Amino acid sequence: MNTKQKGNNFERDCSRMLSLWWTDGKRDDAIWRSASSGALTTVGKGRYLAHTGDFAATDGEAELLFKHVIIEAKRGYNRYSVQDLLDVPEKSRLGNPVWDMFSKLTRACLSQRKLGLLLWKRDRRHLLSFFVDYRGIWNPVEVEKIPHICFRGFDTCIHGALWNDFSVIVSADRLRSLLMPPVALSAPMLSNLAP
């Protein structure tokens, strides 16, 4: 299997995994690979929708997620690790795939005012998740329950953990509640709250 096929299979597997996570196990098709990552996608009658990331919502159930979060998936890069973000000489950063994947995602997040999620799996290793969180969604108290890393870089805070741990700590329900706009109270609702 060539590298492109391996990457495509990985993205399909991630699509199903993200769908099951976001829908609490009800559906495996609410999220799928985007038509063309980072490109313009036609939405009809010559209009275009700017899209960033490797995944997109296939229906309304996952629209909220992609309105607020950019999700990227990387497979391979076996000779590299997260350590390459810390001890790579500044002159060598350009062209370093780890530096590139993190800087690309965080730049997109900051410019679009979105959160980010990077899924990275090296061969024969566990799936890692890195959450670009400049809004403070990751609760430090909950984080202490799992092995993780947290570092400030690229003008934001990035939390890393195994996907299995991340998906429990940052559950879809919790993330949904944090991403939903607050419900405005109408006058009748306010009057019902009065003693």
C-alpha cells in the first residue's frame, strides 16, 4: 500500500471515529473527509465555501463542530515526534514536518478564530490528539486524570494526549455545550424566573 492510500484509509477511519464520538455512538457517517483540504468547495450556482481542514460535516448534526473547530489528520512521520517542536534549531524549523503541521493548524485557527484538533498516528503507535485551545476549554482539573502534555507555542496553548483519553476528557457533549451560543432569555422567560 502506498503512502497516499495509507493516508486516505487513515482519514476514512478517522471520519468514522470522529462521527461516533460526536454523535455519542449513534452514527458513523456524520463527519467525512473533506473534498479537498484547504481548497474552495463549490456549494452550488458558482458560489464557494472556504474550507479548512481534512474533515467536514456531512449533515446538520456535525455543523456546529466545524463552525468552531478545524480538524487535521496526519499519518506517518515515524522519524519525528513532538520533541521536534522543542529542540529543533530555529534554522531547521522550515521543512520540519512536525513544525509545519502544528504551525499551519495554529495559524489557521488564529486567523479564523477557531479551535483546532490534530490527529496524528505514527506506524505501530497509538493515535495522538493535539487540541489547539486559545479559549480555555480544556479543564486543568480534568487533565490531571490522564497522561498528557501541554505547551504554549505558536501564540496559543496546545494540549496533547492519546485519543482514547482526549475523547473522554473533551467529550462531544462537553464540547457541544461550550460551543453553543448562550440562550437569550426573553421577557416572558424572565418573568417566570421572578419570585
